[in-house]
Amino acid sequence: MNWTDIEDIAIELDEAHPDIDPLSVRFTQLRELVEGLDGFDPDPDTHVNEQILEAIQGAWIEERQDAAGGDGEGSTHAPHNPFR
């Protein structure tokens, strides 16, 4: 996995950290959590920035809602993958 694998990272974060509320995670903590995932091997040419971390956090929130059976209706957060 690389920084651009937003959805895969979100799934792995949700599985690895079911006790963490993705809404409460600061970007510095999020970066550490991502870097600690098994299989995460960032491309040295891809520099992580706030836009990437925001996309990961949004995808993680969506993944958590999906896992909880939420339909996402009424959600004000629409994750955007900058690499699509």
C-alpha cells in the first residue's frame, strides 16, 4: 500500500483500530497510524500532505459507517480521493 491507496488504507485502519473514532484523530496521529499498518510501503516520490490525510480520514469515516450498517444519509462529510 502507498499513500494513494486511500480506500485500502481506510479498510486496514478500520480493521486494525476498531477502538479509535476516526473523527477524533489528528492528522499527525493519522499519519503514524497509516505508517504502522502492515503492508504499508510508501513510494518515496509520493509526499503525504493534508489533502491526502483528509481523504484517508474521510474514507475511514465512510468505512466505519458502512461497517456499522449506516447508509451515510445525512452525512456532511464526503470523502474525496485526490488520485481518482
